[in-house]
Amino acid sequence: MTKKEIVKQISERIGLTQLKTKDIVQQTFDAIVETLLEVGRIELRNFGVFEVKQRKARKARNPRTGERVDVPPKNVVTFKPGKEMEEKVRTMTNVPVLRPDEEEELVAESSNGLGDRADSAGKRRPKANRARKAP
């Protein structure tokens, strides 16, 4: 399910326009991210806990060259589902399975067309070695 589908579903349930609902959903997501950046943890009762944790530095191996490389520590977001969600998922009888084309569509939508050229703020970075047109 994509954000667009969530917005449509909520707007139909509560009777708001999709535009207003989209803004509310986006504001909610933004508030979660801001809280993670400022506090490092957000607990949503009956849903779960998002938390920022730091992965330790480690040694790895470049699979192409076999050379050992140092991987620096990095921050990651973890999610631990709440008891209510855990119980509902545990008792599911029909687990949905994505078809390959649905999976590709979700991946394409989640990247917002920016792919690996988006910076940490989600803004597009210019392509390397790309000549710019004069204004």
C-alpha cells in the first residue's frame, strides 16, 4: 500500500478531500521524523515504537577486490510493533503476497523518482558531470 492509497482510504472514511487528507498525513509523517531527530524515540500506543539507534563501526570486505574496509558507525531507525499490532498480525490467516510488478511499483513510488540522487533532506542533487544550460 502506498501513501496515496492510504490518503484515499482515510479521505473516504472521514469525508475530507484527498488534498486536505494528504496534508494531514504528510504533517503526521513530518512530526514523526522531527521527533526522531530531536528526541530519538517516539512511542505510538497500540501501534509501536520508532527509535534511533547507532550501529557500531565494523570491518567489512569489498566483495569485488577482497580488500578489508572500515565501515563507520551510522544511525538507523528501528521499529518495534506494539502488542495490539503484533497480536493482529500473528492471527492473520491470509498473508498478502505481492506480485513482482506490484513490488516494482512500490519501490518506484517510494523513491519519489529521486533514487540515490536525493540528499538527506529529500532534495534532488544534480547529476555528476552534467553541463548546465545557460539561463
